Amino acid sequence: MGNVPTTEGEAAGPDVLERPAQPGRSWLSRRWAEVRATGEAGMSTAEYAVGTVAACAFAAVLYRVVTGGSIVTGLTDLIESALATLS
């Protein structure tokens, strides 16, 4: 893709799509229209980082809850009562 002239003597970066300039619109409004017209392909690196940290925090909380004394005691009682019912 080439550069699209935005105003006299200026050129936009290579990431701007090639489309004919629309008369009567400022550079900012044309650029904003280009941004809105292109879809997002996926998450950015920052979004992946936040998602990874959130997943790790959730896993740590879940681990603490499951390995806590009351959960282990409750599961043990549940299994013992189930086994007692079967025998």
C-alpha cells in the first residue's frame, strides 16, 4: 500500500488504506472514518497480558479455596457418605 495524501504536501503512514480523498472533510475526520471502517483482527499484546494475569489470579484464588480446610473436609465427608450408602 502506498501513502495517501492528507493535505497539501503531507503523506499519511503506510498503515492508511488507499482511498480517494473526500472533499470537505478534515484529515482527522477522514482518518477516524478509516479507523472505524477497518475491523479489529484480534487482541493486542496488552489485552493478552491482562487476560493472562486475570486467569492466573483466578487460578490462585481457586486453588486456595479448593485446598482450604473446609473444602477438603466437606469433600471427604461427601465421599465417605457416598461410600457408606453403597455398602
